Amino acid sequence: MGAMSAKGEGAFAALKIPVFRVLWLGTTLSFLSFFMSTIVQSVVAFEIAGNNSAVGMIVFGQGLAMLLMGPIGGAFADRWPRRRVVVVGQLLASVIFLGTAILIAKGVLTIFWLASSAFSTGVAIAFVGPARQGMTVDVVPASLRGNAMAINTVGNTTSRVLGPVLAGVLLAWEVSEAVGAYLAMTCFYIAAAASMRWVPPSIVQPGARSRPVLADVAEGLRYVWANKRLRLLVLFFTMVIFMGFPHVTILPGLAENVFGRGAAAVSELFFVSALGALLASLAVTRFGDSPNADFVYIAMAVLFGVSLLGLAWAPGFRSAQVAMFGVGAGSGAFQSLNAAVIARETEIAYIGRVMSLVMLAFGGFGLMALPYGYLADGLGERNTVMLMGFSVLGLAVIFGTLLLRERASPAAPHS
């Protein structure tokens, strides 16, 4: 449906498909709003409460929703029209952001509201994320599936560059501040929902709604568990996200308590991380459908862990920026290739459910943000980031060895 029949060529071959270009643009706008919210919510929470635990609580609320609702969102992506799921979810997120902007303008915003709104936004993301990934599979041929998933992650990382910059500018601008930032995020979600007008309806698999939703969830879990390579990929990605990605919740405290900087410095750290992620993701798009994807995938996890250690040991703010560039490059390329290698291993009928399990990683990251916030308040930001770095490195060694061993096995499926 709307896909090219012949395999394209080049690192951006999937973008030759017109409907995929529209879908990619809407996905990128969604990512832009999401990454803006990562900074804006963290800064607003830190300004209200003055501690890392409050920031962790906000991220915890969003992560809890994604963890609880992720499998159900994936099942809905395989049994309901995906375009409808995307539109409803993104309009819900836009209403939440608009309400937050109004509360800030009135001076009555509380940590409880921020946590509650983060939970509600997490519910929306749990449904929208798998549906958008499933729509990508709908509109591109199987020969370009890995390439399209990698290009989606380029949109993700482009937003990681632009989001911090735009958030920082709006937060620092006296005319705008947090109210303007939330209004901008509202507009991006509305625009992303509106772009669905130019995307054809997805085809729901026959009989997809004939069974209970929880039965579909259970079947998706069995499918992943029965495929050893897919199981390893999902577990590897999930645990790296759990242990390493909560570093973003420590950045406001790291900037202020360690380097004596304010909100603008947080945006700078996010920016250089996102720039690294963008450049690395662009570099690895050509590996999306390559037999060398596994090696690059594992190497990027190692880079992520090493760079977190560099951030923990950074003697000054400039060296911290250098380390954050490596953090972004490793994590961005790792995430980009993860989507590609998992999509290549997954049958179309299960794509929504499998991608929802991948998104559970981000729910877990949200849950880990709260204990990491308490650790940062108790042990200090440097020691907490160092713990993250060693954890990611250990996971890269363990799962990298298992994946390469599975790849070398004669019984291993060709990827």
C-alpha cells in the first residue's frame, strides 16, 4: 500500500516513497515535541522542587504509563486502524500540554499535576509509538524495512538536536518561558496528527479483533520468546535503556550542583548529545539492511557506556560536553540500529506487539529515573552516572557475546 515495489538504493532509499515521506515528517514532529518535553518538564520540575527526586518523579509517571499500557498499545496497533490510533493519541497529548501551559500561566502548576500529566502522556505514547512503527511497515516493501526504520530514527535524533535548542530558547525568552514551550509542543502534536490526512488507512489483518486483547498480548510475548535472536535483541535493548538512558534525569542536577550552571547549560548538554546522536544515526542508516549491523550495533552500546564514564569523570563543563557528544552518538546509533534489526526479524502480523515490547524499555527507563534520582541526591550525580556507565558496558559485553555466538550458530536464522 503506497510502497515501491522495487528495492531503492542509497542510505535514504525509503524516502523515495511519497507516503513514507509524509509519515516520516509527522513522526519527526512527534519526536520534536517529545524531546522538548524531556527538557521542559525536567527544568520546570527542578525549579518547583529544587531536587533530582522531583525530576525523577515526573519521568517515573510517564514511564509507569508506558510500562503498563505498552503491550496493550501494541496489541491495538495490530488489531485497529493504525492511523486512527495515532490521531487520537497525539490529540490527547496536545490537550495535556495545552492544559499544562494554562496552569503555568495562572501560577498554579504543581509537581502532582506534572506527574499526572506525564502519566497521561505516557499512555498516549504507548499507543502511538507501535502504531507509527507499524504504519512504516505498511508503506514500505520488505527489502527497505530496515532502511525505513533507521531513517525514522534519524528523525528521532534530528528532533533530539532541535528539541533542546528550541526548548532552551523558549525557556530563556522572557516573552515565552515555559508557557511558550508547552504551547509549541502542543502545536507540533496537532500538526503531526493533521499529517495523517495524507497517509492512507492501514489494512487490519483479517480476524485481528476476534480474540481478546490480552490474548493478543500473550501471543506476542510467546512469539518473541520463541525466536532466540529476537529475544536477545529485545532484552539487550531493554536493559541498556533501563540502565543508561536515565542519565537525562540527572543532567539538571549535574549542571547546577557539579558545574554551577543553570537551565541554559542543561539545554547545551542535551544539544551536544543530540548532535552526536544525529551524526551517528546518519552514519549507520546504511547498515540497517547490512549483514554487519550486529557488529555496529554492539559497538555503539560500548561507546554509550564508555561515554557515560567520561561524563562521570569530566573535570569541567567543556569536557562534560565532549562526553555528552559521545553519549548521544552511542545511544542514538544503538537505538537506530535496534529498530532496524528487530524489524527485519519480525513478521508483519506481529510488528505492533513486538515494537510495543521495545517501547517498554522506555517505560522502564522512566521507572528507573526515580531510584536514580534518589541515588543522585544521596551519592552525588557523578557517582550515579558512573554506575550507569559500568552497567551499560557490562550489558554490551554479555549480550554482544551472546548475539555474535547466535549469529555464528549454523541453526541461526539469516538476517
